[in-house]
Amino acid sequence: MKKIIFMLFIIIFSSQIAEAQWYVQQSGTTSALYDIEFINKSTGWCCGNGGYIIKTTNGGENWIQQGAGVTFEPLFGIHAVDSNIVYAVGFFRTVVKTTNGGENWIKVESGMLGDGRYTCVFFMNANTGCIGNFGPGYGVRRTTDGGQIINTIPFGGYPEDMYFKDDLNGVGVGGLSYIYRTTDGGLNWSSFSLVLNGDFYRVSFINENTGYTASTRAVYKTTNFGLSWDSVGHVTPFNFDVPSIEFCNENTGWAGTQAPVYKTTNGGRDWIEQFVTGVVYSIAAYNDSLVWTCGNAGRIWHTTNGGISFVQINSSNIPTDFKIFQNYPNPFNNQTKIRFTINQKALYKLEVYNTLGSKVAEIFNQIIDPGEYETTFSADNLNSGVYYYRLLSINNSETKQFVLIK
């Protein structure tokens, strides 16, 4: 009887594991949260309606409200220069700031009705930063003295999000698929539209050259810090806006839409639904495991294992061995399925190599519980030929061959 009860528990637990990979953290509000940012795996800030600012120092287990009463305007963007200096911006040209990690906040700038709104903020250092400006003058606003003097840098359009890789070079994204670039610290900006439809709301860079953005039309990738962009895939077949996108490396990223959150593990070519919530406005990924999202109704969702992957569990019975099976179909055209069994919980990778021994794809890289699994591999970016796929962990490794025919 005990054995039967135990097996029933395992089956029920396994059926719920997908939902359990993401869970809600208590934000203390039911109003919309628009931006979230972490400076390490423990410390982060989030801002939203009503001038609401919260901070965590334990990865979101507890969120503590800061700056109450400093402003009541909605705050759309927050950026931490370091553990002490943080800026947040929002409606009516509102700028608030802390220099002691949030113990005290001050209002640096505050406008009035008709002044528009600030959409995003990025400070290259403690004093110099740029702010997206939707309102009179448009473009961006720039300061070099921590906000005491903020000057307008006007141009047609305005960034919804910005990123600077150093004191001079920055990239912004905005409506109608516009890309904005500066090479002189924000004094001058160039701009161009990729496709003249679809709106960009977020940009995510994983290094000094490679970044991603997305719209209803497609996910776009740059490898030269915004000079050119290529379409790499689609988040969803539905006509949903993509208010947020975040990558932690060239393979793994997350995207928030008007309903579900999605994840990719192959550089944006394919996306799998994670969970259904309201609008997700911002995503922060510390690595491929620790991820936070924020959105409407004060929701903060968090995962400690990267969320749901392309791996589909077929059986919760614990296998007796580690084994990878021959893919099917084989040969294949573009897509094939790979089945495998594992008997120990561990970090597993499924990688694809060419005949020269070079890795050409990583299908997944994650901690997996014992069970029988199946995953789909899409070879859209590979040429016809012979390839090898290898499943490995710290203790085991097994390789098989397959043939791609296009």
C-alpha cells in the first residue's frame, strides 16, 4: 500500500512540475509593475503605478516598499548604477533617485500635465545618463550631473528602452520598429526603422555586440551593436505585442506578451509557452535559471530553473539507466524528435555537432529529474549533411548520428 501511495504521489507531482517551475512572489500591490532590474542574484528593484518602488535583497523572497510618498506618478523605468545609486522615471517628466540603496529617495525632477512622460532610463555612471522622452521635444533627455540639469536631445521618435555598453555607445528601440543609436554618449542619435510596422518595447544585450528585440512581426538579433538586425523567429503566431524580451546567452531567452510568457533555447527560432498571466512589461534574467517577470496586477513571477523547456516528459517512472535513442524520422527535413531516459537528477545538455567536431546547436541545458523524455530539434539554420547529437551530464555521455536532408 505504501508503495502504491508513493507512486501515485510521484505521478501527481510530475504532472504538476510544469506549473511549479514558475511561482508568484508577493509584491505588496495589485497595481501594474512596469520595470524590474537585478544587479546580482539577490538584489533588485521594481517600479510601477503610484510611484511604487520595491526592493529585494534575497532574490525576491521578500520585497520591501521604498520611497513611499516621494512621488505618486506612475514609474515606467528603473535603472541601478550600483548597489547604492538607482534612478526611476515616469509620468510628467518625473525622475526620482536614491544614493544609499533606497533607504532614502528624492524627487530630482517633476513636471506637470502636458509634459508627457519618461519611458525609460539608463545611466552610464553615477552622474551621466539618458532618459526616453515622450512629450515636447521627443527624443531623449540627458544629464551629466545626476539630474540637476537635464537637457533635451530632440529627434523624431523616442526610445521605449535603452542600453549603453560604455560611456559613449548606446542603442534604443521604439515604436514602428525603430532603432536608435548613439556613439557620443547620447549627444547625437541616428535612427532607422527595420520594417515600418510592429512596435519594439525592450532591447536585451548579452555582450558588447549581441542583442535582441521583438515585435508582433518577429524576433530580431544584432551582432554588431545595432548597426544591422536579422529576423531569427517568431515568439507567437498570434498578433500579440511583445512588451518584454530578455536573453541571458545566445540560446536562452524569455518573452512576455499580452497573455503568455514564452521561452526559447535555440536563439529565438522556436518558443514554448511558459505560463498564462496578464501583460508582462519587464523581465530580468540573472542567468539561465534565475528569472523574474513583472506586469499588471502587481504580479512578479520567478523561476529558479529557467522555467519550462522544450523537453516533454513521457513517463514519470524512474528508469534504470541513462540512454538516448535514435531520432525519428531519420533522415529528416528540418525537424526531428529525440527520446531519452535518465535515472539521476542532474544538469543535462543535449548538443549537436558537425563532422568536424564543432558544436552547431544546443537543444537544452538544464537540470532534469529522472524520467523518460522527448524533445524536438529544429535544424532550420543547418545545411544538409551528417551530424551527431550528444546527451551528457557530469557522469554520463552518449552520442548518436543523424542525417539532415533539405
